[in-house]
Amino acid sequence: MSKHTMTALCPFGLDGIEVEIKFSCLFGAPAQGPTYSSGGQPADPDEIELISVTYANSINDEMAKMLEAWAVEYLADEGFAGALEIAASNTRR
């Protein structure tokens, strides 16, 4: 498992909030076809997990929780491909 950092613009507020997202990446494995001795193995998907979110301005605890929840969703959806690209460029497979 490797650790990486990316920046993103959270759409909260009028101008959004620029955040730094630290995440871990565990690359999956492709499916393996059937062999003489086994029926094969299904693919293991790539996994991205949030470590922390850092922001420049001071915010209250409730907003910090909202930013963390947003970052989890961002990494699972819109930011997933970008996070994989960053991890792949920083990690030798």
C-alpha cells in the first residue's frame, strides 16, 4: 500500500475550498482465466482510501467533518481516476 497526496477544489461556499487530500492506494490484480487445476480467479479492484484532508483556512468541527465526508465521496467517484494516476506515477509496479 502506498501513500500519496493530491489537491482538489471542494465546491462548498461561493469560491469553493481548496484542499489537500492524503490517500493510500492498493493496486488490484486482473482476473486470471481458468487453468487445468482451478476455475480461475476474479479480478481484485484497485482501492483508494482517505488518510486525511488539509485546508488552509480555519474552520469549525462540523465543516471539517463535512469536508472529510466530501473527500471520501470524491475519491470514490470523481477523483478516483486522478488518484490512481498519481499513485501509478509515484509507484513502481
